[in-house]
Amino acid sequence: MTTLLQRFGSARDAFTPSRLTAWPASAVNPASSMRSGAAAGTPKVALEDISLEYRTNGSPLLALDRINLQVRTGEFLCIVGPSGCGKSTLLHLIAGLQQPTSGEVLIDGEPVTAPGTDRILIFQELGLFPWLTVGDNVEFGLKLKNTAKAERKKKAEYYLRLVQLSQFADSYIHELSGGMRQRVALARALATEPDVLLMDEPFAALDAQTRDLLHDELERIWAQTGRTIIFVTHNVREAARLGDRVAVFTFRPGRIKREFLVTEPRPRQIEDPAVSRCAKEILEDLREEINKSLEQEYRISS
């Protein structure tokens, strides 16, 4: 394990020889305070003492417990954790679809009280409209924003080029492969030009070959657009492949157990030995939480 005294640079700058640095959740987050001269700036996303409690069968259930996290502008943050730890719920809170029981979600220092076009959430179920063409699907969010027709068309064409689907603008969703549909959903999200892209296991249902291709596409688009991305996944190697930083969540209640700064140079490939080593180290930290999840499931079912 490397020391926290390591110098941290931007994810797109030169890297130190070490490729993975970890620090416990209780430690000061060096990625938030040192990278890209961010010490004096306001983080793009800040979670301050976020807790969320449900009531199930009349009993309280603490889903998230005192989450503190900062995400800088343009960062690619991946979140991993066992099933039921609150990863997706956290995205809903950032999107403004739910409100925390306590604590505050901030975007550019301003509290989140409702959904907004500065944050777009992409679900595993893409929500594309089969009765609309690909181009009309991409324009849909812009139409809701009352964007003029000529500008909608221009932006849709631009983002379809960005995801390499220009030739399919007049096609319908059922005519596309699963990977192409994912790219349509990404183009639709990007067309509204959000500051923050929230992605909830978007590639989980795809075959390995298509998923690897979309990793390349997403990394390219992220580099071109400079969007801030928060990406939830169960796939530790996917997190090490894509992320600048990986946050590991505990089993319920969800807390940030540890954060890893991935400094392996880009572009990366999921089969790279260095990515595998990073993933192995993250998985070692995660395995205890997965076991807790399995033990809980066994107790309930037996």
C-alpha cells in the first residue's frame, strides 16, 4: 500500500510510479483537496453527512449512514459495493429524485432540492421510446426544455456523431443492438448538456465484448466533453478500468469504507495486468462486505 504522502496530479496529467493509492473514509480525501489545484475551488458535487432511513414493516432501516464525499469538476468517480448497500440510492439523492433524512447534497455549493437539467441519471433500463426514431429520442430532453427545433436538430446530430450513430438517426429502437441502444441513451443524456452524468450500472446487461467497446466509447466521450461522471457498478475491474477514483461502500447501512485513487495511465484496457492488479486490491477490501451481504441473505431465507 502506498503512502498518502504521494504527490497527486490530474487524472490526465503525468502519473507517479504507483498506480493505486488507498485511504480510509475517515482520512482527509487528497483527491478533493490536492488534485488539479482544487484546494481553493468548490467541488462540483459535495455530500455532507448524508443519511437516509426507511421504514419497513413499521421498523426503521438505515440505508445510508453519514456519507461525506466530494467530487471535483471533470472527475470520473466509480462506486462499488455489495447489493443493497445504497449505491443506486445515492445517485437518486444526487439527482434530486429523493431527499436524505439528514445531511445535504450540494452542486457547485448550492443545495439540491429537486431534479435539475444540470444532472442526468442513466438507468440500466434505458427508458428509450420505441415509437420515436433515434434522432427524436435524442431530441426528447431538449424538447422538454423548449429548445428551438433547429437547435434541437443540430445538437442531436452533434451528439449522435459523438457516439458514432449518425447513420441511424432515422432508425427505430427495435432495429438497434443492445450496445447501440446504450449509446442512444448516452447521446440523449449528453444532448441536454448536464454538468454531472450519473450512471447506474449502465453496462451490466451487455455481453463482455460490447461492454469493453462501450468502455472505450465512454472514456473517449468523457475526455472530449469534460463532464463529471459518477458511475455505479458491481464490476470491480470495470471500476478500475474507468475511474479516476473508486469509492468502496460497506454493506447496509452504506458507508464509505475506503477510497482508491487509480493512477494507471489512460487509455486503459480491462484486460491490462495493471488494471487487474488494481481490481484485485479493491476486491480484497470489498470481499468482507460482500460476505456480510450473503450472510444477511442466508439468515433471511433460512
